[in-house]
Amino acid sequence: MGIRINSKRSEFDVLVVGSGIAGLFAARKAAKFARVCLVTKGLLSDTNTWLAQGGIAAAVGEDDSPEEHLADTLAAGAGACNAEAVAILVEEGPRCIQELLELGTPFDCEGEQLALTREGAHHRSRVLHCGGDATGRLIQQTLQEQLLSCPGLTVREHVFVSDLLVRDGTVCGVRTLNGEMLYAGAVILATGGLGQVFSRTTNPAVATGDGVAMAYRAGARMADLEFVQFHPTVFQGQNERETFLISEAVRGEGAVLRNKQGKRFMDSYHALAELGPRDVVARAILAQMKKQNGFPVWLDITHQGRAFLQKRFPTIYEKARQRGLDPAKDWLPISPAAHYAMGGIATGLNGEASLPGLFACGEAACSGVHGANRLASNSLLEGLVFADRAVRAIEKDGKQLPSGLPTVKEQHIGIGRLAEAEKIRLKLRKRMFEDAGLIRDGQALTGLQSELESLVKELPAGGTNQRLWETINLLTVAQLIVSGALWRRESRGGHYRTDYPNADQAYGRNLVSAKEDELRAPIAV
């Protein structure tokens, strides 16, 4: 049983999928020389960028240098970084910050100087903020305003991209959920993260790994998807709706972690204590919670006055107050949650994927810049730097649409059963958090792998329902994470296995491509 839908077609020079910092920056840059279409599955503002509190790191201070930023990034990456990609990030980052300033981004200042703060695993104060803890939102607003005034740029919200279009091994566009064909000489996937594959996450509902899944189905190479970062300090409320991120910057301003008895514990886990790398802090918190029968730990910032907190962390302060707590006098209950994927679509130094015509940037991409564990506040910078490089590569190469692309007049689409998919989605997210989360082991991962294979068989066809397609994508991403975690018989950064607790230098990047029977280019034009 199914439905038939008519297909439309549109042609552009560059197609950008996603509207976070990477997608917006790429679209604006490309619009200077090309016909550009940016599509996003929700509103422009439905992004991880909009939620980003902590800031954006760059070596712009007088006492700082790209070399020092490089060293901190490599250290956090636990020996798994692509050093060349990191060098590009830290060297080109300050120029991107200058460009944001010229666009009118309202970075916080002290007098006439940019206000710079220090966050976990940074040895210098190099993190810029906007509006205290509203950095991502204010950067995104600035870029959106610039974007909407660009001539030759088409912006389409609420357009869900289901698959890439491939012709003779080259990506030449995308298919949308309503059957429309959007052809382009170059496709940039800036679709963001995959945090919704876990039941506890800081990511918005749109972060379902769509770009990674569609690129994998089309045959693009993936990299390092087993490396998932869990943010240590996420408010633990009564339900998922009460969850909100408490920025690294709060600990940068002196907040400490306390166990149920009110005692500090991070000194026992890392020389930098609360400012240690995220994976170390998150596992330390989980260890304390285990000792406390699951009771969350406390985040204490009460040494700072109310006036300071309201100015420096207005968003966090207000969210805590809405939940009946005052950070100026109350400790906040926190526990870790899935936050960021270091792995993704494998790319080169210009955002190029393994399939010609396809580029990726931001969290959907993996150039190796973050290694096994991303340094705090490097994600927004990565989005800028590698979006810029991807667009410059496209301009230099002069990507052209192949001739004679057909209009597919009619397609037969299966009708999916939403209720069944919702049950699968809930089970998938719960089981991923339990057995493929912060702490893993081979036996549990093997069992989870079998469960995921069973869920794939139970899942209805995607049809024209966005929730069904998102669940398909989540299952694809979950299988890639679990298979990578089983393959990597070591512990490093965001990947920790109790049965292999030490790092093994024999393991490099985990590059994976779809098997022949997993390839699916629904419209191989």
C-alpha cells in the first residue's frame, strides 16, 4: 500500500542543507558568486548553534597564540586529532572572528577590549561570549540577518531532505520528503549533530543525524562515530523537558562539583579538577552517582553574587529560577548528557567528502579536528573555519551541474506506521544511553548491536512522515556508533570501555563505508 506523489525540480549552483553556524556562514559566502539555496527541516533557528552558551574559542588575546590553542586542542583530543586540521582551525579562526565582528556580532567587551574567559582544558583565557551565555543565539541572529539580505539566495524552512541524488558516482542534489528534486553542482551538508540517538541529551529535537545517515546510504565514507562527547553539567530535573545545559564557563568562573554529602571530588580525578577535559569530568560525575545510587551531584556557584550571575549567565540563571532554584544560594543538581559527536562524514581539509560533489561542515563532518574529545568552545569555530574553506574550494573548482538531469514525474512512496516507529524510537534512545553512552563494554555492545538489527527489521518504511524518516536515520547512526565502539578495543576520549580501559596506539581513524547491500540512492539520476 502506498501513495503516488508528483516530483518538482529546481536547479542551483550550491545547495546548503542545515541552518546552524556552518550552514549560514557557508550560504552567505557562496551567495557572493553562485545561485544558492539553503534548506532546513525546521525554522532557521532550530539548531544546536542557537542553544550554544559557552562561547567560541580563538587565540585573539595578547597573551595567547595559535600554537597554544593548538596544544590545548591536541591534548583534549587524546592523540586522535588530525594535527593539520587543528593547525588550520587555530590559525584561520581569528580571521573568522574578525569577520563576525565586522558583521556586527555583539561580543561581550571589558572597556574597549574583547572579554575573554577560560574554560575547561584551556590554559589561556580565549573564549569569547555574546550576551553572557547567549553566544550561539546572538551569532546566529547576526548571520540570519545578513543571510536574508543576500541577493541570489533562496531560503526554505520546513523542508526535510530524505536522501542525496547521485549520478555516475557524483552527488548532484537532494530529494525532499515531498518528492521535490533540488539539483546543484555542489551540496554542502551542515545538518548538525545526532544527540537525539540518546535518551538524555542537550541537543534539540532536530538533531537526529540526518546528514550522516543520508551520506552513508549514498556511499560516503564515515569517520570516528564511536567518539561521542557527554557534557558533564546538565541540569537534572523531573523530566526531559526540564533538562538544560549549564555551560563550561560556569566552572570557568569558579563553580565546583560536590557529591551528595557536599564534598568536592574532582581533585581526585584530574590535576585541573573541575576544569579537566569533559570526558574525564563526565565519567567522574557518573562514578559519584553510582556510589550515590543514581543521585545527581551538585554544581555550586554560590560564591558568586546574584548580580554577577544575572549579568554573566542570564539564561542559566533564569532557567534555574524557573525550576525553583536560585544559583546564588542553591546548589544545582546535574548529571552528564550526550552533547556532541566528534565523528561524522569523513572530510578532507576543505570539507570535501569521499563522494565528488559532496561537502560537509560543522558537527555533521569529521575532519579529525576534534580527535577523540572536543575542546570546549571549539565547535562554533570549526563551523566557521571549515564552512569558509568548503565554499572557497567550490568557488575554485567551479562545480557544474551535469547536463540532461531528468524530472522524475511520479514516485511510489510506502506509508509508514507512525505508532510503531515511535515505540522503536523510545526504545532505541533508552538502550543507546544505557549501553553505548559514557561507559561501554564489549558484551553489552554486542547485545545492543543485535537489538538494533531487530529494530531495523521492525521499522516501517519512511513514507512521507518526517518522524519516521528521523527514526530511520537515528537507527542508522546508532548502528554506526555501536559498530565503531565494538571495533575500537581501547579507551580514548569520548569512547571508554571497561574491558579495554587503556589507550592503544595501534588504533587510528575509524573510516567506514556502507556495504553494497546498504547503499540506497532512491533516485540514481
